[in-house]
Amino acid sequence: MQPLQQQNAGYDRAITVFSPDGRLFQVEYAREAVKRGTTSLGLKSKEGVVLIVDKRTVSRLVEAKSIEKIFQIDNHIGAATSGLVADARALIERARIESQINRITYNEPILVGGLAKKICDMKQMYTQNGGVRPFGSALIIGGVNGEEVKLFETDPSGALIEYKATAIGSGVQAAMDVFEERYEDDISLEDAINLGLDALYEATEGRTTAQSVEIAVIEVDTQSYRKLSDDEVSEYVEALLERNAEEEEEESEEEAEEAVEEEADETAEDEASEETSEDVVDENVTEESVGEKDSEE
């Protein structure tokens, strides 16, 4: 019988062919492209949706403003991307077209979930047609339907899941750990921004700066998409860095106190062992003295 690797050989060359264990390797490779991208986050709050992205540049010569990871789809919908930038741009353009078609046809804004499903339908078609490949990009689509706040994540396979808070990209695990621990259903928009930045800080291992962060919000009150200005982002990031500096200082103090306590415990143990040794020596001396007296008698 042939080894499993030989059995699977060639199944990753055609998008429309399943492997013997039911996998589409090209779709999995597209997911890997997303995992290699920078981290993007989305959170729901009772006041709206928050989208945050890390647009860290690979060179100081790159103009940070030229890197787009957050896009406006319609007045009430925005999207954050991770993965292949060109693929994401194509999906964003398609989403904008679908939104305008709905507005012209029905004279009303498209539902956030309806738009997300249309994008996922398009993604799914690119997993079963010959001569094409899956989109190597994932989207977090957020928006408001009247008083309802919606947040969806789309997968390269065309899968669609609604979330309260989610992340995509290279730092997804660290960010989701923060969300799992600290997210609350009644979180305010302000707290959601701070929580998202805390998650991004963990995802980037502390390499978060005002120049590398982009934030957008879609509020229930205004029913409109708004990207935060550079000054607003700087204020949030400065507060983030101050919080983490204080936490690191507290941790350092606790570690120093623990080190002092451990040293004190070790010193006490050493003194106790020395006293025990002295007692043993005294007992031995006493026994020898008694033995000598007995022998003299």
C-alpha cells in the first residue's frame, strides 16, 4: 500500500479535486495566506462596531497612508482585511457594487448579513470552478442594521460566521485569547476600542505604534462609517502604551518582591540547617564525653 503522502500527491494541483481524506488543498493554502497576513480585529458593542488593523510596514521608506486594510463598503458598513492585498481589493470592489445594486433596486441600504453572504457566495464559486483559484484573503465585515449591530467573518472557502469579537491574520490566537477572557456583551464603544488595542498589542508582541494602527467605527446613533483621525488614534495608542508600561512595572515589582521572599526563605533554610548541624555536633561531643567518663570509671 502506498504511503499517505504519495496518495495525496497531485491533489493540491487542481482546485476542483478532493483528496482521499476529503480536503481541498488549494483552499487550505489560501487560509495559510491569511494566517501570514497582518492582524485585523472586529468587535461589537452596544453602541456600534469597531474595526482595528495592524498595517505595519516592512520598510521605513513606505508611506504608511498608502497601505489600506480597512475599507468603507457603504454608509453603514465597513470591512477589515488580512491576507493577499490584491485579492482583498477585488472583494471590496465586489462588495461595494453589490451594496449599490441593492440600494438602486430596492431603494434601501443592504443588510450587513446579506452583503456578507453575497461575498461568501462569490468566494465559494472560486473553490469549485476550473481555471480559477480561491481568494487568499479573509474579511471582517461589520455594520449596523438600524438598531442591530452585526459582525461577520468570511473565510477563503466561502464559510460565514457571525461573531461578537473576532480576529484574522498572524496574531489571531493571541487576540482571541484576550477576547475570550475580557469581552463582555454590554461593552461600550470606547471600551471596545481599548480592548481591541489590548488584543492587537498582544498579537503584535508589543510592537504597536500610532503609525501602524488604523481604527474605524460604525455607530448606531449616526448609522455611518467613520475612520478615526491620526490624532484620535495617537491618543488611544498612547493610553494603551501607558497601561502596559504600568502593568509591566507592577509585574517587575511583584517579581522583585518574590525574589526577595525566596532569598529570605533560602537564608532561613540555610540558618536552620546550620543550627541543626551545630546541634548534631554538640550531641556527638556530649556522647563522646559521656563515653570517655564511662571508660575511666
